[in-house]
Amino acid sequence: MTTPAPRITGVVPPVVTPLTQEGAVDVPSLERLVERLLAAGVDGIFALGSSGETVFLTDSQRDLVLDTVVKTVGGAVPVIAGCIEPTTPRVLDRAGAAARLGVDGLVATAPFYAIVGPHETERHFRALASSVELPLFAYDIPVCVHTKLSTELLVRLAAEGVLAGVKDSSGDDVAFRQLALAVAERTPGGGFSLLTGHEVVVDAMMLAGASGSVPGLGNVDPDGYVRLHRAAVDGDWDAARREQDRLTRLFRIVDAADPATSAGATRGVGAFKTALALLGVIDGNAVSLPLRPLDADETARVRAHLELAGLL
């Protein structure tokens, strides 16, 4: 069973994985990015999530990313690691590697590729929790795994201590609100982390009961998300809305890529990396095959949004 741990709250950016033009992990750029996130006052780091291109990386690359992130963080904030694999045994392999590298928590999705139902999904999370010694977080991202984690399942696993929290990237704000209510009723101690990955409505999700956010755009503007979170915690919803509005405008960088030649991952990760390269945080905007880096015209559009947001 997972080890009890303090609830993770606040801003937990899903750190991107800088790459060289040859496709290797760019360790110096990753170190600079993590140091910048820490300097902004983030409350945790999520390594090897969707923004980190985890499904594109080899196991040795994943290990290098985790080793770099954990050493750079140096215990300043919790590091949670994505163990994103299609089946339970493969997740357990990654969980073991992540634990050996010193992370503080593990993140797993429902099984994918294999056709499973709600019973298999529950068995999956229970098997993981019973086999690992670290807090386990469920990653609800049906657009990628084609399974929506039900409120009933998440609340049951939360109440029994199987899950330490959920990172919600479902886009289902009604379900998130229902989950927040149900968790509050079934886990009155408040030990369950409700983390939203819906970066353009963090203020609304905080008002609904979220304990924090995991914003991909937080790679680009971590200071903005820290200000937003603190305003929400202080109950200054006008300030939170103003910051959220600014960040929502900045999020338009994902529209910089030509929709005729790019889809979700290229548009999102490609835009984040291009912005970070323009800001001088990482050396380049290389992405994993079969994704493509943004070209000069697209990069110019990203630059314009950074200037409008006051970052350049």
C-alpha cells in the first residue's frame, strides 16, 4: 500500500524535457529549467508527464531525466514521476526505476491499448498501490488513454488510501466539481490531492475545490501560476481572475503552429519549448519524432504572444 504523505498542493509544473537536435536529453537545459521553476516558487515538479514527452523517451532517457530533476531539486519540493505505460507490469517496472532514483510520488494512467473495463482499471490501481512504497496519483487523461476515470472509482480509492491524489486532465469540469464534493465528504481529513491540468481555468477549479494545478504553460510562466495560486488561496478572486486572463491569452501560443501540419503534441509541447528557447531558458525547441519543431514563422507568432504577456 502507498505510504501516507502530506497532501501535494500548489503549482506543480509538468516539466518539459529539453532535447538536443540529435534527440538526446539536454541535461544543462533541463537543469536551468528546473532551477527557474524553483526560483519562481513552485510547490512541486511533475517529471515525465505528457508535456515531458514521456511516451517518446527510452527507458534510459527517462532515467536520465529523473536523475537530473531529483538532483537539481535537491529536496526543495516534492518530485512526482510519470509511470505512463499501457499495462500494469510495465508501470511497475517504471515505478521501481523511479523509486530508486529518489522521487517522492508516482503518477499512472488507466491501462491503454489493451481493451479494459472499469473492473480491470480498478485492479490496475490497486495492484500498483499494493506493490509500491510511494504515494500513487491517478492521471485522468481520457483523450490519450480513452478511459475516463469515474468519480465513484476515484472516491472509493481515495477513501481507502489507495490513491494519494488525482491529476485531472479530462477537461470534464462538471465531473471535477462532483469529485471535489465527494472527496470532501468521504475523506474529511483533507489528505487527497486534487490537481487540475486545465491551465486556462485554474481559478475556477480552485474555487471548485482543487488543491493545486499542473499547468504545462507553467514551464513558460511559472511566476504567473504562482501568483494565481496565491491569490486564490488568499481569496482574492479578482486578482486570480486577472492573472488567469493574462495566462489564458499567453496560452494562445499553442495556436502558433500551422494546424494543417501539426496536432496536439506538436502544438502544445512544441510551443512551450519554442517559448522557452526564445526566453533563453533552454538551448533549442527540438521535439521527439514524429513531432516536429515549430518553424521560423510559427516561432515569430510565439514571440509576439510572449511580448504581449510581458515576458520578452
